[in-house]
Amino acid sequence: MSLTLDTSARRVEHAQMFIAGAWSAGASRATFPTVDPNTGETIAQVPRGDATDVDRAVAAARRVAVEWQFTDAIVRAGLLRALAAKVTEHADELARLEALDSGHYLAKAQELVGAIPLWLDYWASLADKVGGRQIEVPGNKLSFTILEPLGVTAHIVPWNYPLLILTRSVAPALALGNTCVVKPAEDTSLSALKFAELVAEAGFPGGVFNVVTGYGGEAGAALAAHPDVAGITFTGSTETGKQVAKLGADHVAQVNLELGGKSPTVVFPDADLDEAVEAAVQGFCSHTGQVCVAGTRLFVHRDVREPFLRKLSMRLDATRVGDGFAEGTQMGPLVSQRQYDRVREYIEIGKSEATLYYGGGRPEGVHAGGYFVEPTVFTDVVNTARIAQEEIFGPVASVIGWSDEDELVEKVNDSIYGLFAVLLGRDITRLLSTARRLQVGGVMINDWFGELPMTPHGGHKQSGTGREEGLEAVHGYTQVKHVAINLDPLRPATDWAGAPL
Ligand code: NDP
């Protein structure tokens, strides 16, 4: 039975896995609770999928893999467009589910869900346009490559942007002819299940798209380790990503890793400070700091430190933290008790390593059971401090001073991560030459991060391998076959230099 949402009661019923085009309570029929982070109260029971369910889902995806691969690309594209229309039709319900389950405030969840069709349309448009290439080889031969799907792809999704991150990898996988098994994060399974319902309504054949809910160490690990999974897209922490890569290596799966970050927001001395403050706040407070590209290292040029900090605290005073369903909320709760405890622990660590400049506590007037924290800023942070090096995944920023570009670049690059950077200033030569020296997968100049289907996203160093989005993502969901045709009568074989083989 399809999932039902009662917004006023904040309850969801009939959360079931989606395998081979049918709803399933799972082999064990065991469930686990998922909670509303605004209150800490249970909103639904979700099936606790295990290796048996993963086996069933992978087998279902495998059964239809060849048929889906050879379905005309134009037909696959049409189904993705039909799905985009379904998402638009059900946008309000999807946004409410996402807000209730993940803690995005409602207006943000609506914005995010409203953008989902962009990814589906982008990949629908590319389905019949990407392909192999012709290669000039010696002799009267025709040589070319074919891009083929991998087969069954696994999609292991985190809890911070559940539906967006699911869509950004499932859309190219389906468009390019793969069949999919999704494992959503245990804290945020609900939007994936609603999405599955829409996939079915859009007309996708059963088995092409499957969702197995459950715990990472059970369903997630079983999926990554499954020998019939040919490709794995994992988005999550660097630590878990390494485990998933090892599981995939045992059966030589192609693995895309979109991992953590500790991204810098750099304020140059000629920056417009109001704009710089806005970018900085977006950088570490968006989704309560639970963003892979969160700009939690604030590199502020020493010449503008004082005015920047004054403006920053005024801007934070005006940030409304509260229940995601309340009018005007700009920052909701953290996703779970576990994440709340983790962020609180880092705030305590920060107090012992640096100066607490702003926040550090619990906002006033919020639900006692909710996982709320204030935006928090530490100053006098040395670059080697734990709060400057470790991914906190909460609204906690470390202000670090710099005086010249050599010092800046050395400090920014002194990190195991290399996901993203924001540079704020006016001297474009200075900004661009700094951008070239940073060891990161993306740089935004005088702007804050905006995820788009057409621009490649991914990390250097321990922030990941491969790319999501843009044409670059094609490689993550395809493999190359080389085909050569000899157009002359067959002669004794020779190598390229004409010598006998
Ligand atoms: P986790 O690494 O804890 O979990 C990610 C996913 O992996 C979840 O579905 C989780 O399931 C599953 N998982 C956990 N253990 C295993 C395992 N042993 N085998 C297979 N799967 C497993 O990350 P979070 O959910 O905490 O997400 C936050 C992290 O994601 C941050 O580090 C953030 O930077 C990163 N991220 C990166 C992005 C990027 O594009 N680079 C984008 C967004 C987030 P379960 O939830 O049930 O444990």
C-alpha cells in the first residue's frame, strides 16, 4: 500500500519498501522508528531491510537490466519526463514529508522539491545524446566506442538532502540504461518511498527502480557487497565511503564517492562586507550546517576582521531558528539526537581550543524534544585545531586570520578534504589566481553554492572520486566498449607498426 501523510498529526502510515514494482514489509517484517527532528517524536515505522531484501531487489533489477538497456533512449527519456511531471504534481506532499523527516524548514523543502524536475529533465534530454566516439586507426578499418550502462547500480544516500541526492544519481543512471537499487539513510527514508510510488505511476517497468530501507551496517553494507551490483554511488561521510569502496572492490564494482568536506569561505580585504557576511552565513547555517560543502572555515583577512565580525553577529541575531513548519523559520533543527550530541560535543571541544564569539547554546522558545542549536562562531582558531580540521556537520564556524595569499593557500590546503571553496572580493585576478591554487573540486566566486544538474560536483583528496552532475557524470554510469571492423580482406595479423604479432 502507498505511503500516507497526515501533516496536522505529523504521522506517516504504510511506509514500505519498493521491490520489483511492489510494496514490501521486508523479509523479517522488523521495523525501526523515524522521528520528527523538530520534536523528537516518532512519525513513522520504517521496514528494517536486510540482506534477503537486498538480494530480492538486486535480483529484480538484474532481471530487467538487459531489457531496460535496450529500451530506446527516447522511451527512457519520456519516462523520466513523466516522472518529473509526477514530482511537480505531488510537490507539496513530497516537501512536507522531507521537512517532517529531515528537519528542512518547509519553505526550503518546497524550494528543493520544486527543483527536482530540473535533474530529471536534464538527464531525459541527454539520454539520446551521449554516446561513444569514432577513432582514427591505421588501415582500412572502422574503429569506435559504444557507451554502455553498467547494469545494476546501487545508490546509497545520506540524510541531509534525501530526495535531491537520490535524484541526482538515479536520473543519470536510469537515463543511461541502468537499473537501480536505492538505500536511503535510516533517518530519512520517507521521500524515497513516495518517489518510488511516483516512479510506478510514471510507468517505469517493475524492477527498474527499487528501494530497500534499513540500517547502513545491514542493508547498506549488503547492497555495496552484492556481487551483482556493477556500480555504486555513495554519498555520505568519508569514513563510511572508505568502507563502501572496500566492499565494492571485492567484486570490482565501479564506485563513485561523494564524501565530506571542511570547506573554506575566504573574505578578501576588498570584499563587500555585507555580501561577504551573507555568503558566510549561507555557508555555515544552510540546513543547520548539515551540508557537504558547508563553509565552516571562515578565512577572514586580518585587515577586515573587526568590521566583518560585527556585521556577522548582527546578521546572526536576525536569523530565526525554530520549528520547520512555523512561518518565517530560517534555520530548523539538526536531523537526529545522534547529530545533536555530536555537534554539542564539538562546541565543547571548540571552547577548549578557541574563543567562543557567538552562540554555542540552545535557542530560546524551541520544542524541548527538538534537536536545535544556535549558530555558533569561534574566533582565534588555529588551523590545526580539531574544530578547524574535522567535519562537524552543524552550524559551527571557525574564524581563521590570513594576511597574504601564500599563507591563505597553505592553510586552506592543509586539510584531508578538498570539496569546495567560496572566495569573496573584488580583484578578479587575485581571486582567480587563488582559485587555481586551491586543492578543491569546486570554487564559487562572489556567490554561495547552488547545486545544479548541469555543473559537475565532487571532491579532491578525501572528499571523493568521480563527479555527479554535468556531462562529467556520464562516466559514473557507463562503461566503454571498443568495436573495430576491418574493411579489407583479412591478412596475417600485424601490430600497428606493421610487424607480425
Ligand atoms: P553516513 O556515511 O553515515 O551515511 C551515508 C549512507 O551510508 C546512509 O544511507 C547510511 O545508512 C549508509 N551506510 C552507513 N554505514 C554503511 C555501511 N557500512 N555500508 C554501506 N552503507 C552504509 O553519512 P551521513 O548520512 O551521516 O551523511 C553525512 C555525510 O555525507 C557528511 O560527511 C557529508 O559531508 C556527506 N555528504 C557529501 C555530499 C557530497 O556531494 N560530497 C553531499 C551530502 C552529504 P544509515 O543512515 O542507515 O546509517
